[in-house]
Amino acid sequence: MKKGLKILLIIGFILAVVLAIGYMYKTSTKELDKYETADVVKRDIVTKAVATGSVKPRELIEIKPNISGVISQIHVKEGDVVNSGDLIATLKVIPSVSSLNSAQQQINSARITLSNEEIQFNRTKSLYEQGVVPKQDYDNALTSYRMAQQNLKEAESNYRIAQTGVAPGLENYATTQIRATISGMILTIPVEIGNMVQEINNFSTGTTIATMADVKQMIFEGKADEADVGKLKEGMPISVTIGALPDEKFEGVLSFISPSGEENNGIVQFEIKADVKLKEDIFLRANYSANAEVILSEAKDALSIETAHIRYDDKGEPYVEILKPGTEKYDQPVYQKKMLKLGISDGVYTQVTAGLKAGDKVKIFNTDLEDGTAGPPRRR
């Protein structure tokens, strides 16, 4: 009797284990076969090329002296708006010994020439008055004499310029007075009173006393990746966002695409430029960091799904599996494979031009259970 009871208990235990395993397997199967779904909906899809850079004046002007010296006065400050010809700074010339010697030699030479021409003129004049030489000889001698007088005046003026930087009678236009060459805003003044400055000449680029620009004419200048450059064309509209003004957008037109790229950290980028349309009530400072977006393609009210939900078969053809209507309440819902034709993609959503309709429910594959492979999940 006891032996029979023991056998019954063992059989009961085995049945309980089998039932438990069966239940766990069935539950696991249901969990594997039930997926979340995503609706196929209509939305606007826009593909864009993005470039990073900054906004700058169209033309930056460097104000440099035509004579070397020391800054004695600065008449403007950064941010001032000036007109062409306005006084920027004043120099005090420190005479160069070699320049003074050269100028003095020119004076000496001019005086000798003038003395000789004066003697020749007086001789020719006397002969002309006696009727010995024709009037043409007299006129030629007079012209040479007057030219010698003018050359002496120029030599003396050059000496004065070498000594003081100012020619007699031209104090208001002296080279020691540094003036604006355009109308615009003073952006930087990289010198101070007392600084030595170098003139611009064949051997020196000269010292920049100020930089200025017309800040009413601004451009965007930035870098675009090579993957996007082939899709860009001059004349395309752009939208510029300024880092310091995140709530504002400025429209513009693409005006330049570099024919040559530059590699940076393994990425080839191309310089682009665009004219920016300014807003009257907003002041854009030079070198504000900015991003520019160029619309490459656009699909309005396009049937779409999330790009991550698209699968690809062995031939590389895109497809999804959609829930068969009416089977969503089954323990094992039915999914149908649908081959797709795709349109544009913004990286998050992709346009579907054929294969689906609005309201279809697309299976979201459990990539953790599938080890990242496409297709239905594997049984355990």
C-alpha cells in the first residue's frame, strides 16, 4: 500500500513538472510572437545639408599707413560707425637718417641742375633778344628752367615729408593722418598710442591700425561635408541660425562652393559661402558662430515609417511586416510581409511610395531577441 502511494506521488510530481515546463514554453512563445507595432502615417519629410561656420562681413578692410611712425592719437573706438575719409588715427613721424640723407641729396642735385638751367636760360634769352637764335630755342630754355625750379620744390617737399610726414600746404591730407577708406564700422583697433607702425611697401605688408567693414552686407562662411556638396548648387536658398540668437532664422542664397576640399580628421569638407538677408531690428556681430541648412528635397504629406523599422532581404530589397487586421487579439497574431518602394529620408523617417497604406501597423522587431538579424524571431 505504501509502495503504491509512493509511486503515485512520484508520477504526480513528474506531471506537475511537465505542466510547468509546458506553461513556461507557451508563455515564452506568446511573448516572442507578440510584437509592438508602429502606425504608417503621413508627414512632411525634408532632407537637408547642414554646414557649420560663422557670419562675416562681405569685405573686411585693413587700414594701414603709407609712412612709418608712432601712433600719437586714436580718434575712434571699436564699434564706431564712420564715413569714408573720416580721421582714424594720427602718426608722429620719427625721421630716418637714411631717408633724410637721400632727400637732402635730391635737394642738392636739384639746386645744381637749377643753377645750370638758369645760366643756360639767361644766355639763350640774351641771344634771342639779339636775334641770333629763334624763338623755339628761347621757349625750350624757358621750359627747362621752369622744370628745374619745380624739381627743386618737389625735392624740398620730399625732405619735409621725410622729416615730419607733412608736405607744406597739405596738412589736412597728410600721410600722418590715417583715414577711413570706406564707410562702415570699426571692428578692431589692434594698436595703442605710442606703438610703432610700419608703412606698407614692397618689402612690408605694413601694420594694421584698424579693421573695418560694412556690417550691412554679411555673408555666411562655413564647411559642408563631401556627401552633401554634390547636391548643392549656387543660387539655392539657405536658412542660417546664429548660435547667439537661437530663436532667429536668417534667409540667404548660396553664392560660392569651393572646387577643392580639405581633409580634417579623416573627413573631407568644402568651403561654402552664402549672402545673408539681414533684419533691420537685429544687429549681427562679425564672426558669430552659425549653422546653415540647405533644403535638398522635400515631400509634403508623404506616407512614411520610421527608418529603423525597415528590413532588407537577401537581395537588399526593403520590406516590412504588417499586422493582418483582425488578428491582433490572437495568441499568435498574423503578420504579412510587404515589399516596399522608398522615397526620400531625413534619417529618422523614410517616405514609402508603394507597398503600404495609411493606418497599416508595422511590426517592430525585437532586435535583442533576434541578435540584430532581420526576419522573424527564432524559437528558443
